[in-house]
Amino acid sequence: MRMAGELEYIWPEVSTWIQQSIDEGFDSFSLDYVWASVSTGENTLWLVRDEADEIVGVAVSMFEILPNTKKVLGILAAGGDGAIKYLDQWQKLLDILDAFGSANGASELRLVGRPAFKKLFANSGFEHRYTVLGRNIERRN
């Protein structure tokens, strides 16, 4: 599921899902940032494949060191076709991410997403820990 050398080949297909995740999420980063961070190895691109080995989903992970020195593996962006249909494949990816995080010293896998994720991943060991609220601040000159 983890891609290393074929990023340029698969990028046109997976970048649409990443952009959708950015548009529907926190929009605190850009598609250009994701490209740069994955292509340099700063962050990791993961693929979800169906039984025919077709790409049906993508996730981008990043490590973060919190002020309390806790290391977290976060899912920066994720998307694809038919999350419910391919839930088993997504679960396999989460298991791989757990192992990857553990091997790299992380103590938590963190997924921030839409409210539907809470129900979708209810049986995956995730628990609701935070609620994030936001509003735009109007600039004053």
C-alpha cells in the first residue's frame, strides 16, 4: 500500500482525492504542499487497493512531535471511492499505519475528519477525543 517510486505515475489519479480531502477538511495545507512533502519523503503516501489491485483510496501520513514530546502519526489527508465498500481495505491500511507508527516511535494514530468518520471507524479502535470548531476572522485595516 505504501508507494515510493511511482509517485509521478499515480499522482493524477490520487491528487483528485487528496484535493477533495483538503477542500472538505481543514484546508490548512495545499495540494502543492502535499506533493512536495510526499515527493521529498517528509510525509508518506499510502494507497488502498481493491482485490483487482486497482487504487480505490489514498492517505497521506505525517509525524508530529507535540509540545509534551509525544510523537503522533497523523493522517493529513485521505479519500477515495466507496469507503464503506472498501472498509476492509481501509482497516488493513490502519493496521499498517499502526505498525509504521510504532516502528517510528509514535504512540498515537490520529485521524481528523468529518463527523461521519466517527461512525465509519467506530469498530477500528478510534474514539472521539476532540471537537474542533472554527470561524473566519475578518481582516481589519
